Amino acid sequence: HHTIVKGDVMAWLKKEREPYQLIYVCLRQKHYRLSKSSTFDALSGHPHLLERTIASLAEGGLLIVSSLLPAFKLDPSVQKKYKCRDISRQMSPSDLPRGGKNFRCWEISRS
């Protein structure tokens, strides 16, 4: 009963109305091509992405966000508005390149 969606996440989030108990967002690249004419910058655009994603969570739902980008930091506006827990240490696989030095992971839910 699980769904994996690969495509333009912003377009999907705009039209998706079904609430989800668990959503996983993995930011592996700095830039993502959304269409021939637009791209998504993970460093500056992630607050907007996470806002839309959290809107798709069911009551009591959980968003897991992970990143392998060295310069990635969870935006303070997200941390201020939602309950964010850094779970990087618990979730870091031992086989990550460079020992998982750049791996960061958070559980995010509505307060």
C-alpha cells in the first residue's frame, strides 16, 4: 500500500490532496531539474518544499528529511515553526562515503 513517486515534486505537491502518515525527502543534489525551463535549488528552496510537504501530512504524520550536501543546513524558519529533531547519528549508515560526514537527517512534525 506504499507509493513511490519520481518526478516534479513541486507539481505533485501542488495537486496532491491525500494526507500521508510518512513522507521521506532526500536532498542529494544542490540543483534538480524540474522541467526544461526550471530548476530547484535545494539549499535556498527547501523551506518552501518542506512547507508544501508538511501540508500533505496527516494529523500526527511525520516528515523525514535527509541530505548529503556539505553546505546544507535546515532553515531556521522551519526549525522555529515545526518540531524538528536531528536524527543524523541514529540514521547514518556505516557505508556512506567519507564516513557519513555530510549526512544530516531530521524528523519533522507539526508542533
